[in-house]
Amino acid sequence: MDALIVIFITGLIGLFVGMMKKPVLSLSISVLGLISAFILMLYYKSYESPFGNYNGLNFTPSGNIFALLVIGLTLLIVLSGFNYFKKDIEHTADYYGLILFSLCGALILIGFTNFFMFFLGLEIMSIPVYVLVGIRKQNTLSSEASIKYFFTGSFATGILLFGIALVYGASGTFDLNEISNSVSIWKEAPAMFHVGVLFILAAFLFKVGAVPFHFWSPDVYQGSTDAVMSYMATVVKIAALYSFVTLFGSVLGASGNIYTGILEIVIIASFFLGYVSALKQSNFKRLLAYSGISNTGFALLSVFTGDFGSLWIFLLGYTASTIALMTVSQAIEKIDSEDIKNWKGIGYKNPFIGVVVLISFLSLAGIPPLTGFFGKFLLLSGNYQNHLTLVILALISSVIGAFLYLRFVINVFAKESHAEKICIGPLHITVLIISTFVSIFGWTIILF
Amino acid sequence: MAADILLLTIITLPLVGSAIIGLFGKNLPKIIVGTIATSMVAGSFLCALLIFMNLPQSQIVHLFSVINLEGLKLSANFQIDALSIWMTLIITGIGSLIHLFSIGYMSHDEGFYKFFAYLNLFIFSMLLLVLGSNYFVLFFGWEGVGMCSYLLIGFHFSDLEKGTANSVAARKAFIMNRIGDVGLLFALFMLLGTFGTLEYSEIANKLTEIKSSGVSLPLVAIVGITLCLFLAATGKSAQIPLFTWLPDAMAGPTPVSALIHAATMVTAGIYLVVRSNFLFELAPFTKDVILYIGLATSLVAAFMAMRQNDIKKVLAYSTVSQLGLMFVALGMGAYTVALFHVTTHAFFKALLFLGSGSVIHAMSDEQDIRKMGGLAKKIPTTHLTFLIGTLAIAGFPFLSGFYSKDEILAHALIHNPVIYGVLMVAVTLTAIYMFRLYFLVFHGKFRGGQETESHIHESGISMTLPLIVLAILSVFGGILNLPGIFLHKGAHWFNNYLNGNTVGLDKVKAHHLEPNQAIMLMVVASIIALSVMTWAYVNYAKRGNIAKADEDLNVWERLSNSKLYIDEIYNFLFVKPLEWISNFVYHYFDVMILKNGILSFASLIEKTGNLSRKWQSGFLSSYLFWMVLGIVGLISFYILKIQF
Amino acid sequence: MSPSVNNIGSSLDFFVIVAIALFVIGSYGVLTRKNMIVLLMCIELMLNSVNLLLVTFSKYYGTSDAQIFVFFIIVVAAAEATVGLSILIMAYRSNKSIDIELFNKLKD
Amino acid sequence: MILLVLPFVFALAAFLIPEKLVKYFGLVAALSSLAVALGHLAYFNPEHLVYIFNPNKAFPMGLSFKMGYDGLSLTMVLLVNSIVSIILLANYRKELAENKLFTSLVFFMQAGLLGVFLAQDGMLFYTFWEITLIPIFLILYWFGKQDNNSVLLKFFIYTLLGSLGMLLSFIFLGTSVQSFAYNDLISSGLFIPAKIACWISCGFLLAFAIKIPLFPFHTWQPSTYTTAPMAGTMLLSALMLKMALFGMIKWMIPLTFTGIQDIKWLIITLGSIGIVYGAVIAIKQKDIKTLFAYASISHVGLIAAGIILFTQLSLESAIIQIINHSIVAVGLFFAADIIESRTGKRNIYELGGIAKLAPRFGFWFAAMTFVSVSVPFTAGFIGEFLLIKELFVAHWFVGIIASTTLVLGAVYMLRAYQLSMFGAPKMTQFEDLKWNEILVFALLTVSAIVIGISPQCIMNFVKPSIEHINELMVGGLNFIK
């Protein structure tokens, strides 16, 4: 709870400091704020918070690790995006302010106990991102992306609210525990409740980017800048997934037989559609967007088991690789890193980037020694009992994914190419080292 | 010294010889290399002679065990008994003579040390084959001999015009032998299956136990084993199905053909049948198969030899037909008689090959008899020894060939007069083509080129000495097994020597002709030999007509000259289809179905990739439309679920 | 206390039906209309239909937390409207038109 | 523990060594790891299992990171270390030897392979199985022919698809037994219904069949072998192949014995088809490397069919044949590479008369041809003799098909040797072998002969571990006669 407040305050201060046109200062303030929030969140159990606690937000132990992950990731994003943000002096503080406010929304989403807080968290998270997507005013693509994101987003909010209203109508309360008790009491739930649940499910599938509702993500990812895209692909997705699993994993689990059938179809569709449509992609960001869709499909597997640990490991692997790749694409901004053809031979000419790209793609593909594999392994072994076909299809789709990633790695490591040596800024190097370290040794966390 | 140490020296001497020459031969002078090789083989001949003098009862020497699991015991142990020692004597005796001969013959060849290393290795593996006390060691020697014959036949692989032909012949020999080896392999497996062991003595004892205990004999297994053994024998001793490699193997240098295709390797098949006589006795069906195939081979080979124009090809076909003769003897169960003919045949065939070698050496590597003639005066010793060899093989009375052929004919008469008749035809054909060869080469006027005539010279002492020794042996070889009518107590010394000591031979009942029939037989044989000699003398020496050129050969002569087109038939039946299948399978199956199949599957996925990319139309309204459609899908799914 | 649409008395039905009708009209408007401002208005319409629904249910349950939720929804709707309009102006400045069909450059 | 860590250390150290010294470093490092392995061999008693890393802490999801070796895996470790040192020796004179990246990748590969053979835990086995895929892929990609992207992709994806099948089976077994340790997996009395057991063994089969490669899954192999650099082909054919065969002996059959019975005859037929198929295609091949690749398909089909019979004799002779196949693969591909590096041509019809220009090469290439045709006194002779015997005992018809390898083997090997070596020389000069090349050939031939003469030393070494596997077997049904 206090971490939330600290972040909010840093956001405000950052905005005011922005007026003094010193980008480094606003960077340092937001980094400071984030680190202190991280520490607060780490030891939130061991001290009595001065602000007292509000029952609308409580961070369960599993929620806690997710919050830590989210804050850490924002820290990395803020650091890696600094080179881009400081280009137009006046607006650097806006970037940081908006990202921090959106982070507050994400934290609320991780700790919500009733629909009330859930709706607020979702909106606080989404609205700043609408603005962030369209921040490059003069660029038509980014304005088009923000339009698409805004309209689909608000349409989904409308549906979500309609769902919440129906659920409220059926159960008479907004609080999750009471709903779950009443769900367990009803021997046969009223039709209105189920329709409401389905509407909420639809809104969630949109937010997460699963198949029937995935159309926005490739366009929006392509339109937004690298830093914003990495933020959307990691923090927004984690928060949405976590709330999805809390809601549908545990709370509405009792009425599970309705939506498991639908969810399976959605997962299988997102497996294959994501990787298959990424095969012919020539734009780097769209490729990552499509692979993001399939990885969401993988993450949704954890809804059946409601197992937060395996979801965490998987997301750790996925987000570490995405952050690393996006930082690399920011680092080699000079050669218009959006088109894959320009990536040819980069890895061979500067080996550090080559190694980072290799490890992150292998971790995404799920090659064993890396975190990505253990995430998938834990998810699959949790689900193989009653969803065997799902597991087999997951493996087959991950082969297509491996083919996709490998073709990219081959392109990056091509020997005879005209790419030249690129020097990378210190910030980028630190971010890359941290994320590669996480990709390689991240899985050892399951041993403690 | 104890027999087993002698035995081991016999085996290790050639191996040591080939190792020394192989490693250091390059920088040793030629004469030293030659003497080392010959002395090694002569040394093992002497040891064999020592063992032969005081032959102990058959004794097994265990060297080391290759494999011993509870289910399977295979060990390298060797055996001394009459059969193995006699074969060693032949191999090492004639082997040393041939080594002596090849010192002179190969003196101007730059691969000199390599040649002797391979020869010693060949003798070593032949000794392994013969001295082994179980089929496993026999199989070791069997394949080793095949390998060495490949190396030796393809020895002149690098000379410019005939190089590839030599290596193709060597490859053909190796593959044909390999087909025979597969047969031997199956025989071994079936033996292991039925008897659980590969030792000769143990198998023989098991057979006697089964026979005495009245339990029904595993007849099907035994017939199977014997047939596979016979298939192996045909591969190695060039019988009907697998004999085409022997004439082509003449591509190797002449001492090689002498050693391999007269004295040692070709006799391996007969040794195998004689060694496993206890099995063949129980399979009358296989014995008949051997009989008829032997008969067919001797006739066909004799016919082919009639019109061959290469001196070594004629001798090669005569070897095949003599082997056919020996297999006929084996078919009739006359093992010792077959072995006697092996011995005598080794003598005069080695003599004829070495003789032809010195003729070729004299004619500076010219092998076509149409370019020779009237060499009698120019190379007298070769001429004399070659004449003795021809007389011996043609069955001239009182020479070694006469006695051994007579024994086989006697057995044929007893067994079935028809076979006797066919054999007589084969024997006469042999006499005809041998005398034709002799008169064309040594009599009439010289048909070769002017400068080859000037070079003709009698070959050195190292080449003529073995010729003389072999000539003496082929004259007095017959006394080994004189029939009863000549001397009473010493008669059939060779048969008794063999029957006494080898496993299973003593149980074979020997049957003899009464004296007057034997005399009548000998008279008939000698009359035929003499009449053919005079006819040949008249036809070739007196009227002086020579072998016709290829164009004006009449029908049967063209058939005989072109080897009844058997090579072309084999090529058509086996080689061409194999190559066609290989191409077909590779192009259609491997490339078409498997490789392209998978690639097309991959491109299918990529096409769907294109399709699903198009689905992303870019219009906001279509996105929202698909969202609403998704929700409708969810609700309808829910409603359907509620109904059922 | 398990209310369902058909047995809580006729008065609630009318409000729910009106709310659902409003919601459907709003979503239909979002799908078909070309002009972005109209789109914004239709989204607002959907949100208001939800407010109506919430108020009727809170009247039925007699508790007031749903009504507080309605206020929050109105506040959020306002925030969204402002952001939406500013994005709209930005789009107009770069494309000189606010017709949604023109914005289809981002595709593959 | 040094046994496994050493190659990793060398791989990293390779980057620090200056360019000139890398090739000496490579040789010294490979030999020292071989020495360490021999050290382990010195005081190793074949009866019991030696653990080199045995943390007794209980890990989640049943993972237990146990590492250790018994007779069988120690032979494989020795094979890996010696073959890697021979590869580096063979590579000594080529310019690739100077390349730091190449040497470190080779040592990475060695570490992965050792991991596979030393793993006593299902997941660990699977992890190292995949790790080995990365270095070999990079070697093939950077040091192979330039335009081999599609070939490499097919190779990587093919093996990955197979290993995912194995992952599924491991997950199924591991989670139902609550532990991935080898001893628990193998001796858990868990009863799997026959149908599912068959699916599990099919999962394993998919992974191993693609790696071996068995008949229908082999299309990646010839193209990958031809485009790979020499060391890459040797690593692939001599060592990566053995992972699959070792996996069959140690993991596939014991773990899913009930399932294997249904697909046993399927594998035997696939193996025997592979024998004839590989040999027949090899007969008419023009490119010498593809010819040897198809030859290795034929050799390996026999081994795979032998292993599946799972009798004491067939397993031991399969191990001898595995060692023999490594020797043959390294020798033949080394000779093919010598021809290619000196004449630039690989089409045997364009070659000719090399034996006249380079007699020493002619001799040693002949020696390797005879070892591969399994002439007596070579390991191949004993291995093939016993394997064909077991197959013959299993079913006479399979025995006959297996025995065709003798004849067809002679046909294609001698054809390749004779077309390239004999006849009139078609090229002007072909400089003869240097000292390191002769040393490699000598080592290979001598080891083939030594094993050929006394296979008992290996058989005794491996026998206790096979009996150990059999005792631990589910239901302990003692079927090894």
C-alpha cells in the first residue's frame, strides 16, 4: 500500500521537476522513487505502515512477488528508455509521470479485493498508456495507434462495466470473497451471473490480447515507441494476467465448467495464430507483438490450475527477454531497427548484442537451461493431467515459434553483411546485463 | 618341441614377416625383403613338417577367448590333426615356392615390399582358416583371405591403361566372396542355434549322442546348415553361381594367381566341406546338390576353356572345372579322394601358372597365345616343366593327375555310371584344351612382334627352381595314394592317414572296385589321354593351324570365347537392377516424398501465415466487429452448454 | 435472496430492459458510425446505460455502494472523454479528417 | 565434479588465449579432460554407481540434480573425451584451429555431451540433450558452407520437435512418480495403462529416431553432413548420434518397458529398412560426404534394431558397434575432408588415382575402408557378427535383411574407395599426409583392431551396469536370457 503512495508522489514531483528542463534530474527522481517502492514492497510485512491499511487493497504473498516483478520491470524500462526520452527536453518528465501513474494502476490491479478497486486500477493503468502511445505528435502512425488503442480500450471498459453490473445484480455485492462464497452456496447460479462473468471474461481477453480480441496489439505495438511498447508488452500484460488468474482462477473458479471450454479454444487459437502470422513478418515490433500473443496463450494455461508460482517464472522469462530485445532495438536505433533486414549481421559484428539476442530468443523458444524453458515446463507439467491435448498443441506451436526465433537469430548472426560496430550507452548495457542474467539464472529461484 | 608351440610358430611367422616388411620394407633392399618373406613361409613349412613327422593324436591349443558370456563361448583355439596339418603343408610348401618365384618375377616392380607384405598376410589368414578348431576362427581366416585377395588382385591399380580394370576385378572378387561369407554367417548362426557351440569336436559328439539316444535329428536345421556351408564353398571355390570372379581375378600378377587361384584359396571351400563332413553325412539332399553343381561347373568351365586366347584365362577355367571335379567327389562322399585330387591339383596347377608366368615374363608381359608360338627351343626348362604339367593335368598315365582322377572316376562308376560318362566327357575336354594351349604356345612358328622375339630369354634360377621342384612333385605326386593293384601293403596310404586322425572321417565307409574293373578303368583313361595328345599334335604342330581370329569363329567357338555371356547375364540380372533401384529410391522416395514432403508442409504453414496476416485489415471497425463477434461466440457457447 | 430478472417484480424489468437497450444501441453506434466524435458519444452512451443498470440494482438491494460506484464511473468517463478528444484533435491535425476509415495505414 | 566442469572452464578460457596459441591450448585441454576421465576409470569398480554430484536437498517438482556414472556411461564419457581430442588433432592443421570461437564451441559441445552421459535425473538428461543442440548449431552455421540456412533450420527444428516429444514423456513419468531421479523413475512400481505407456515410449522414440536417424526421419542428415565443416560432421556423426543410442539403452527401454513391447517390432522393421535403404542409396551417390552419410544411416539402423531386442548379448555388441561406428565415422569423414581440402572436389567421378600421388593416404584410407566394411580383426566384425546373430535369433527374415549390410557395405565402400583412389590420376598434385593426419588414422585403426581382437575387456566393463538396469526394471521381470 505504501509503495503505491510513494510511486504516486514521485510521479507528481517528477512532473513539477520537469519544468526545470533537466532530464537527468527527473530520471534520478523516478529511479529513486522506484527503488524505495521496491524496498518498501519487499519488507511490507515487517513494519506497521503509517498510513494504516485499507481493506480494498491487500497484497497476498503471491501478489507481492508479482508487484516486485512489475516495479523491477518499470525500473528497467525507465532506464533503457532514457536516451529516447531526453531527445525532446520539455517532455521527458511527462514520460516518467505517465509511466509511474500507470504503474500505480498496475499495482492496484495486483492487490484488488473488490470490483470497485479493480475497475479503478484498470482505468488508472490504461488511460496514461493511451496518451503514452500517441506521444509522438507529428508521427501519423503513433496517432493512428493511439486512436485504435483508445477506442478498443474504452469499448472493452464498457463491456467490463456491463459485466460487473450484471454480476453485482446477481450477487448483490462487489467484494470478491462474498461473491466467491455466494457462488459456492448457489447450487445453480442465476443466468445473469454467468452472462456477467462472460462479459468480464471478454474484457479481460481483450486486455490480455488473446485471439478473438487481439487485433489491436500488433498495430498499437508497431505505432508506439520502443520504451512504451516494452512497457505495454510487459507491465500491462503482467497486471492483466495476474488479475485474470485471481478472478477466474480462484474467485469464479467454482463456476469454472462454463468458461474452461471457451478458454481452451481461445488458448489454442492464440498459440497457433500468434506464431503462424509472425512467420512472414518483416517488422521487428509486429513480430514481437505476435509472439507476445502466443506467449499470452501459454500464460493463460495457468488459469486452469490457478498456480501463481509457475505463471511468475514463465512471465519472468518472457518479460526478461522482451525487455532485452527492446533495449537492443533502442540501442541500435541508428539503423532503423524496426525493419528486420537491417538487423542482418549485427550479432556477428558486435558479439555482446549477438549473445544477448541469442539468449533472449532461445529463452523465448524454451531451450532448457534458460528461464523460458522452466516456465513452460512448470506450466505444462501442471496441466498435463486433465488438458493433455492442450499441452501437446502447446509443444507443437512452440516448435513453430522456435523456427521463427531461430530464423531471426540466423539473420542476426549472418557473417558477410555490411553492418558495422555500434557503441551502446552505459544505461543500455546495464539493462541488457541484468535482463540476460535473469534469462539465464532466473530459474534458480525455484530452488529456494 | 611340444606340438602346440610349433603350431603357434607356424601361425605367427607369416604375421611377423608381413609386419616387418610392412613397416620397414620401404627402405630395405629388394633382395632382403624377398628372403625375409620366403624364409618366414619356409620356416612355418619346416615346423609343419616336424609336427607331420610325429603326428600326435588330434590336440586343441587354446590361445585366448574372444567372447565368453553364459550364452555364447567363442575363443581363438587351434587344432592339430591330419587334415589341418596336411593342408598347412600344401599351403606353406607351395607358398614358399611361389614366394621364391615372385622374387624374380616382381623384381622390376616398384611396389615390391608391399607385394610381399600382402602375400605373407595372405598365408597367415589362410593358416588361420585351416588350423582353427572352430567355425569362428575359420570365419576369421575366411574373410581375411577375401581381404588379402582383394589387395593382391588389385595390386597393379595405378598403371595407366589397365589400372581401373584391375581394381574392378578386385572389387568383383571381394563382393562375390562376401556373398559366400553371408552364407557362412548364416550357417554359423544356425549352428549356434541348434548346437550352441561352434567347436568341430563338440558338434560331432553332440551328433553322435543324438543319433545314439534315438532323439529325432533336427533334419531341417542340418540341411539348412549344410546348404549355407555349400553356398560359402561355392563363393570361395568358384562353383556355378559365384565363379565369374576367378577368371577376372587373373588381372593380378601371376604369382598371385598361382598362389590364390591354384593352391590355396580355392581349396578353402573343399576344406570346409571335408572339415564338416559329419554334417554333410546326415544331409543326403545337400550331397546330391553338390554332386550336380560340381558336374555342371566342370562341364561348363571346360567348355569355356576351349576357345580362350589368354594363357592365364585358360588355366583359370581349367581350375574351375577341376574344382567342379573335386566337388563331384565330395558329393559322392569320397572326402579323402577329393583331398587327394586337391593335393595333386595344387602341384600341377601351380606348376602351370608359374610356367605361364615365366612365359609371360619372357614375352615381356604379353599374355595372348595368338602372338606366341615356337617357344620350345627359346625357353627349354619352362617348356619341359610346362609339358610335364600339361601331361599331369590331362591324365597321362602314371603321372599324379592320372591317379587322382582315376580315383574320382572309380567312385563315380560305383555311384552311378551316367555320372562316370559325363565325367569322362569333362576329362577329355580338359585334355583337349590343355594340349591346344601347349602346342599353340610352344610349337609352330613365332607369331609375335619382332622386338618381343629378340627379348625372349630363359628366366633366372629363382624362377626356374620352383618350376623344377613342382615338376618333380607333379610326376611323383601319385604315389601318395596308389591303388591296391600296384603295391599291397602301402596302398591308399593317403586315405588311411587322413581317416585315422580327423574328426568324423573314420565313420565314412570307403568302398573299392574289384581289381579287374580298376585296371579296365585305367586303360580307358590312358587311351583317351594318348589319343587326344596325338590328335592335338597332328592338328596344331603338324598342320600348323593356329587359333582363329575373333571374326571367323563359328557359333560354338564364339560362345566358348565369350564365356557363354555369363558375365553379361549377371550384369543384367543383378548389377543393373540394383543401380536402377538405387537411383529410383533416391530420386523418388528420398528426395521427392520425404524431403519435399516436409518442405511443402513447412511452406503450408507459411502460407497460412500470409493468410492470417491479411486478416489484420487495419480498420478499427473490423477490429471492434471481431470483438463483438467474439462476445457473441462466448454467449452462444454458454447457451449451447446450458442446453446439453 | 437470489434475485433473478423474472421474479423481482415487474418494476425492475423495465429499467433493466431500457439499460440493455441503451447498451446495445451504444455498441451498434460504435461499430457502424464513421465520425470519431460520434464514436466517443456512443461509448459514453454505453457507460451511462451501465450507470442506469447499477442504480436499479442498488435500488433493489437497498445498499448505496453501487451508487458510489456510479459516481466513479462518471468521473472515469469524463477522464476518458478528455483524453479521447485530445487524441482526436491530434489525429485531425495530422490527417485533416476525423473519419475512422482513413486510419488504416497500420496493417500488414 | 571436475569431469563435467572442466570442459566449461576450457570453453570460457578459450576466449582469453591469443590467436596463435589457441590450437595448442585446444589439444592440451582435450587431452587433460581425457586424463581426468582416465583418472576416474583408474579406481572405478564396474559393479556400483558412482555419484559425482548428489545434493540431498529436496527440490520442487521432483527435480533432483543428481549426476553420476556407471560402467555404461563411463565408457561413453571416455568415448566422448577421446573422440573430441582426435577431432582437435585432426583439425590441428586447418585454419579453423586458430579460431577461438570454434575451440570454445567444441568444448561447450563436449561439456553438453558429458552432461548427457552423466545425468542421473530425467530433467537433467533432457536439459543437457538440448544444450548440446546450441553449440553444434553455431559451429555448423558459422564455419559451414555459406548458403546452408535452410538446411540448418531443418536440422534444428527436426531435433527440437523430437526432443519435445521426449519432454512430454518425461513430464508424464516424472509427475506421476513425483520424482525425476533415475532410480525412482525406473523402479517405481507405477502401473501405466498399456495404451498410455505406448504413447510415452512413442514420445521417446520420436526424439531418438530423429537423432539416430532411423529410416523415415533421416532427411535432415545427408544435407547437414555435407554442408557442415569437418569437425562439425564428426561431432554430429560420432558423438551426437551416440547420445540417442545411449538414451535408448539407459532411458527409453527401462522406463517404458511395457510400452516398448508394442512398438518393438516397429523399430526393428524401421531399423532394418534403414540398413537396406541407406546402403542401396549409398551405392549410386556421387558426393563422397553424402555417400558416407547414407553409409552411417545403414550402420546405425543395425545398432538401433539390436538395442531394441534388449538381451544381454545384443546390448553389449551394440555398445561395441557404437564405439566402432564412432571410429569409422571420424575416419571416413576425415578422409573425405582431406580429399575435399586438397582437391576442392567431392564428386568421386571427378577424382581418380589419388593413391598413386599420395601412397600413404591411399594406405590409411584403405585401412579405414576395411574397418568400415568390418573385416576380421576389427571391432566392426565382432559387433556386426553378434548383432546379426541376435537379430537372426529374433526372426530369421530380419537376420537376412541385416546381413545384406555385409554385401552392400562392401559394394558402396569399395566403389567409393576405388573410384577416388585407383585408376589414372586426374589431378596434377596431391600432397601426402602430414604427421598429425597419420597419427589420427593410426590411432583410429589401432583402437579398432585392439577392440576387434579383445572385445571382452569392454564387455566385462559394461555387463554389470546392464544387469543393474535389468534388476531395477519395473516388475523386475528378468527377461535378459
